[in-house]
Amino acid sequence: MLGGGGLVAANVVASATEEGGTDSAQTLSTPAGTIDCPDVGTKLTNVPEGAKEDVAKELALLDQQIADAYQRLMNAGQAIEQDKAFAENSIMTPLKEKRAATIERIAIAVDRQGDRPEGLDALAACTLRAPESSAPAEQPSDGGQQSGDGQGDAGQGDAGQNGDGQNGDNGQNGNGGQAGNGPVAADYVDIKSVQPNVSEPAVRKGGSSGSFATSCGVNENGLFNSDNVIVAPGVSNGAHHFHDYIGNQSNTAFASDEDLANADTSCVDKSDKSTYYWPVLRLQNGKQEQDANKPGGGIEGNAGEIVQPKEVTLNFVGNPQSKVTEMPRLLRIITGDAKAFVNGPANANASWSCTGFEDRQLKDKYPLCPQGSDVVRSFKFQSCWDGQNIDSANHRAHVAFAAADGSCGNGFKAIPQLVQRIVYDVDAPSLQDGGRTTPLFAVDSFPEQLHKPVTDHGDFINVFDEKLMSEMVDCINEGRTCGVGAGDGGGDPGQEEPTEAPTTPPADNGGDGGGNGDGGGKGDDETQPPATEEPATEAPTTPPADNGGDGGKGDGGQDNGGGQNDDGGKNDDGGNGGAGAGQPQDDEPTVSSTVAPKSSGEPDAGNDEGGDEADAIGTPAQTQPPTSDTDSLTGGARAQAVGGDLAETGTSLWPAAGGAILLIAGFVVLMRTRRYAR
């Protein structure tokens, strides 16, 4: 397997307008290449307990050596142009020598506790491969995962000067990739061009069909670092890229099991102190974040604005073949491969999609989502456990993925499968100008991995209270839906895409699920309105309908990491805040007693993401009188409450009240006059 590598400054798209007035782009090549190093960690499948700490630190050092070599390669463009042997003599040979010394220390550490591993010496040498050409930005190539996959646009500009990218005018290099190491246009694909490719095995007799949800927020606390407590414990910057953390709040490379057990948690259920983390997503927009000039951040090619997720759902699901057993406390699971760009896809587990299109998953491309649709990255973690170990030397051997039919082989046991779904409100980047108009987005990565989408990965450490873990297993095995935010998730992946008018954003018919949960009901972007509703009459210029928002009653009735006003509270994604977001037009039929009145362009706003927001979008209209007493208590009253404030209500009530008073006074005067007449 190949471990570590980088394609640097292969080609860059530069505007030709300065040379004579054309808008076409030209490809400029600069000398660089890809460093491929064998992955030592994958060969170490049996490390004695007493040697694990030393081995982990040495493996982290190997990563640091590759990162350093990559940086030297980045800065050596001119020297390589002048001397073709410069890279080999000044970068590759010293790298081999350093790796050889580190690998020897690994072998010695293992030998002290057990048998010396064989064949490690051959893993010291790395190979420098020449770059391959790629298409300009406005003509993205359809390359694979090897070098030359459209990397060319990601270079450092013309001989290391500012390129035609998002940040060329403010001192940043590269086409979109601020540090000159990606992403590039070829890393993106229109989700509408992808065919549905998701299938799930049917649950058989004896299987477990329940689900258990936990809600831990979206990292509102701003907990970031470039450590990796699983892969590189005790090593600062062991990941070489920034992570988002939710759940456990003691996530650093130096956290012990005791630290994790005693830590605070961002989860709503405080019995879940598990740690959930993943590489941050960034916009390549030139913003200077807290790590702009630090290792793991800008120094290693991770630059731009960190995007906070719009929503994160964490669901544990069952096994279609068998019942599940409890996860052992402090079980560690890594899914995906942070080095998959050069390691190859063997351990890759990236899944990218868009809301409304989640029956189409991308493994090695970022999705270009239509307007009104959000970017979604999903992880389905390994769900088979060896029954003995909470970790392994390569952090993979103790857990495995189930077979296609859901069965666990090699004597492994089925455990609850963590399904993690992260949603981002980011716009599709403008590929035609390298992200200058609308910035490119990409995950953080090891510097030599070029921010490729295939490198996406997630990490999990189980710190559930044992009682809560037992409740989870019972719930799943009994086929129930339980937990905080129960019903949250991606909804049914087999639904149709949103309806999109030529001049308006695509309809978001269902959001992240209808019914009683964010992802419950009929799922994400259900294309048909409920049978009890009348379809809205939509004018060509109004925004498209939003039939469901993020769940009729919010996020399972619970706070999804944001208090009452986030996903499922009282004022945001549904609930009371979304009730009667607009008023029916004069020519619009009234609704039944169970459905709130509709606004122009916003039908069924009662199930939408916040009443105030929907009301602002909908076209104001006159209120129709209710057709029954029940309507006057439901639809009519709710429409009036949203349709006007106290002053507007007063302008209608005071004249009527004044008339009534005058009428009563008239009767009094009349009666007195008749009495005196007698």
C-alpha cells in the first residue's frame, strides 16, 4: 500500500485576459510530483501492549517526515526546474534515511516485547512520481484517485506566483486551494448527473430493526485541534489537519481513558460521553482562522473559513441478520482512510451527497448541490466486533464491516452501527473561475493528500454509560425507535430529486424529514405533499414550496445541540414557531382543520423551518374566513396571529368597539326620552 504523497503545483489555470483579451484559460506546468511512501502502519497488525505507545509515536513521526518533505517539495519549484536531480538528492534521499531510522526504532520497540517484525526495512524508500497533465478548470477531467486526477489546477500559480484562484488577488496561491495543494475543479460533480446507487439489505427474521439516537450538537463550543487521540496518542498535531469534536469535551492527544470518563459532554443525554470527531470542512475564501499560521492549519495547507455544520445526527442501528450485542466501553473505531488518495480505496469509506438526493452517494467527488439543497457527508461505521479488543495495532483489525447481507464473519459479533450524518449550508462553488465568485469547499487533510474527498473519515470512542448502552441494545433488538432526537437521520434515500423551476431555487419538499422527527416521517425531501393537503398554487416568481422543513414537530422534540431554538425547539425548525407562516390568498381554497393555512409559495408552513422565516418568504395575502368553528380555533386563529401585530389588530377592532358603544348609548337615551314623555 502507498502511504503519504503529494501532487504539488502540477498545472495551474491562469487567466489569459492580461495577454490580449480572451477569457479562455491556459494550463501552465510547474515541476513537481507525487511522493509515495509505503504505509508502515498497515503492516503492524500485532503489536504487543507494552510497545503500542512507542510505536504510535514513531508512526506519527513518519507522518511528520512526509509532511516536511512535502513542504520542501512545495518550496523547491525553481530549484527543480534548474536541476532535475535536486528533488531526488535533496528531498527523497534524506526522507529515506529518516524513515529508515524511525522504522528501526519501531522494530526495536516491538522486539523488546515480542517477536521482531519482518520486512519493515524495505518500507523506508519512497518514490517521486512525475505529475500528469489535467484539464483546465472550466473543462474538469474525470480522473480517478491517482495523481493527475485534475490536480493540475491546484498549483501555486505561475512559478509560485498568485494563480487564477479564489485568493490570487490577496496573496494566496493556487486555483481554489489556498496553499496550492487542492481542491481542484475535477474534485466536484453535479449530483444530478449521478445515478441512484444506494441499496439496503432487508431485515430478516432474527434481525434487529430498531434505532437509537443521541444528540450532541454541531460543535457550538468550537472545540478543534489537529490531534488524533486514537491513532497518535501523546503526539501533538498527530493528524496534521483540524478536527471538529462533539460529545466528549476532553479530546486531545493526551487524554487518558480516565480523562474521557470524567469529562463533560455536549450530548443532551449526559450518560453519553462518547467522542465523535471528523476533519473540518473549509471554504477556500481567504479567511484567516485560529490555525492560519500553525501546524495542522495553514502551515500544512489547511486554509480558509471553517464551516460549522448546520446539523449533525447520530443514530445507532441494528443488524439485518442478527441481534446486536453491547459495545465494550472505550471501544475505538476509525472509519475511512485519511490517506486514501495515495493508499488506494481499500479502507476508504467516504460518502458525499445532497439533501433530496441521498439515494446517490459519491465516494471520490464532492457534490455540486442545486440551490436549496445542502451538502451531506455520511459515515456508516464498522458494525462487527471481534468480541475481545477495544483497539488494535492498526486500529482496524478489531472491527469489520458486515457482508452485503449484513452477516459478520470470522466469529465477529454484531454491534450497534453508528450512522453519522453531517449537513452543511454551503453553495456550489463556481468552477469556471476556480472558485473566485463562489469559493470551493473541501475537507482538511494531511498536506500531501490534496484535500481529496476520498480521504474523508470519522472517529468514535464509546464512552456511553453501561446502563444507557444496555438500553440502546434492548431498543434496537426489540425493533423500537429510542433516544434523544429519535427518528433523526437522512430519511428514505430512495426518493426523487426536488422539483426545480428554471428561474427559481429547487423545491425542498420535506427538508430533513417529516412527521415527528428530523428525518422521520417520509424522509428527506419527500416530493409529494401529504394527502390531507392541497397543492399550493405557485406563481412563477415566488420561491418553491417547502413541504416539511426539518420535521413537523422539530428534531424529535429535542434540542439537536443548540438549545430550544435550533433543530426542533420552539422557534426554529418547526414546532410552534412554524405554525401558520402565511395566510391564504383570496383565490386559494381554505384548508382542513388539521392543516395550517398556506402562504403563497410556502404551503404547510406549520411544518417548516420557523414560522417567521417562512412568513417573510411567502407573499402576503388576505385572510379567508374559516369554514367552521374548528377552523376558527386552528387555522383561522393561527393565521391571524402571524398575519398582523397588535397595532394591526387594533385598527380592525377599535372602530367596531366604538360603534357598539354608540349603539348602546342610543338605546339608553331613547329609553329615558320615552320615560319623560309619560
